[in-house]
Amino acid sequence: MKCMSIGSTLENVSRVALGCMRIESLTDKQADEYVGTALECGYNFFDHADIYGGGRCEEIFGGVLSRNKGLRDKIFIQTKCSIKQGEYDFSYEHIVSSVDASLKRLCTDHIDVLLLHRPDLLMEPTEVARAFDELYSSGKVKEFGVSNHNPMQIELLKKSVKQRLCINQLQLSVTNASMISSGACVNTAFDGGVVRDGYVRDYCRLNDITIQPWSPLQYGFFEGTFIDNEKFPELNQVLGELADKYGITKTGVAIAWLLRLPEKMQPVVGTTNLARIREISNAADIELERSEWYRLYRAAGHVLP
Ligand SMILES: NC(=O)c1ccc[n+]([C@@H]2O[C@H](COP(=O)([O-])OP(=O)(O)OC[C@H]3O[C@@H](n4cnc5c(N)ncnc54)[C@H](OP(=O)(O)O)[C@@H]3O)[C@@H](O)[C@H]2O)c1
């Protein structure tokens, strides 16, 4: 799999990351196979959050690290904090205690990237800065970023936070692409022209913030995958044609569509199916032609004025 760099220190990071939100019911043996298969295919970046499986997903992954000595040095681990039952919390106490709990569950002494999961509507940037300073100086966290943040929220954090914010993890797939379509439908009355995110795509590119598309194979808000879904006949027709052309699967083509974006995004895929982990890794080695990228975009229902 091709690699990329992220932030100031993350080099040779796999172009596709594996999201660990759905691993809570894996047995130890299945978890070892899941991580082992991922490594064989070239994935080396794993995305977590304190809330996935109520902490169980980090614990299961920590088990894999404990059983496989030397593995920790070969991979990047990202986790997130801020979501609590019914609220979001960027307080100093919550950020620091959440990271300590994640480190314990993950059986590691450091996290490569910490993301603020969703913007706390009561955020105090100075509190975040104090927490980040402590986590950085103690070596517990190497790099920082955000998730589901708009440009102004990032600017507000940057008023106080000294560390670079190198990642913004956002929902994006060929069917959920309002951050892309708003760029095509500027100043039109088409639905695609509605800016829902404060121009986050342009902002991240201008500021060297890597976008990590989450749920890259889902439509709606976790409604299911659009792959082989009868609600998306035209999209599946084009995905199938391109899959045949490149000798990969439709799932792979859907990921290749994201990888073709020039700013180099890092999609976070959530499958726990070993065959799909393999087939997605093949996508990282192909590059869709411009006309193919646009064909998929239109087949997903987006309008070009
Ligand atoms: N920052 C945030 O707010 C946020 C929110 C949500 C998720 N995330 C991160 O993003 C990661 C990915 O999210 P996601 O799991 O929703 O992403 P996804 O990769 O779009 O979806 C994965 C799901 O789709 C199924 N699937 C994939 N391809 C399929 C196919 N060809 N046919 C049938 N089913 C298929 C998978 O089932 P199988 O396992 O059976 O393949 C799995 O249940 C998460 O693990 C998490 O790390 C972040």
C-alpha cells in the first residue's frame, strides 16, 4: 500500500487507515487475525475512540498489542475524546483523564494522534491548550487533531493551542459529499451548493490539515453501505465497470474515488471482514482517471451545473 506523511512527525503512514469502531465483539484470535491481516496488506494506522464499544474496542486492541511483542513500534494509534453520554466535554480534566484511560486500555505508553471527537459547544480553548501541553510534554501524545470541526472552530482552538492540528476527521463518501459538491455548485440554487461546513475542504487544504473521511462506504448517517445497494443502481453500475477495468472490487473503487482527491485524504475504513480489508488495500495502488472520478460523482447523484 502507498504511504503518506501527516503532520510534523508522522512518516510512512498508510494511505488508508483502519477504523476500530466495530471490533467490540471480536475474540482474541479474531482480533489477532484482524490486525495481522491489516499489517500484511500494508495498513499501519489504526483509528480508535474512547467511546467505541464503551471502551471495549480499545481494550481488545490493547490485548493484541500485549500478545504481539514488538507490534507497537510498527503502527500508529489514533484515539479520540470529548463525547460523553448526552454531552461533549473539552475540559482539561476530561481530556487528560480520557487519554489516561485510553492508554491503559490500549496497553501502551503513548498515543500517536489524539483527536477532539466532536466540538464542545462550551469549549474554552485555554483549557484545551493546558491539556494538550501536559499530554505533549509528558510524551503521552505525539500529534493532535480534531474531528467534525469547521474552520472557525479550528481557528478558535488555534488561538490558544500551541501544537499543530494536523488532522480533521469528517464524514465523507461518494454519496455523502456535500463538502465536495458545494465547490462545484458555487452560487447556484442547486441543493449541492449549500455550504454545510464553512468551506472545510478548502480550509484544510490551505492549512495542510489531512482530512480523514469516516464511514467512506456508508450512505446517510450510518444507514448502511451503498455498495450493492438497490437504492444506488447507477452508482453500482459504474463502480462495477471500473472494478472490472482495474481488477479490484466495487468497494475498492469507492475508496479509490476518495484517494484520487488531490489533497491526499486518508480514508478510515471500518470493515472487520478480512477479505474486504484485503480488497480495499488494492485500491490504494490504482489511480482513477479524471473522467472516471467525475463519472462516479455524477452516478452518485451529484449535479454539475
Ligand atoms: N469521527 C467520527 O465522528 C466517526 C464516526 C464514525 C466512524 N468513525 C471512524 O470511521 C471508521 C469507519 O466507519 P464505518 O465503519 O462506518 O465505515 P465504512 O467502512 O464506511 O463501513 C463499514 C461497515 O460497512 C460494511 N461494509 C463495507 N463494505 C461492505 C460491502 N461491500 N458489503 C456489505 N457491507 C459492507 C462493513 O461490514 P463488514 O465488517 O462485514 O465488512 C461495516 O459494517 C470507524 O471504524 C471509526 O474509526 C469516526
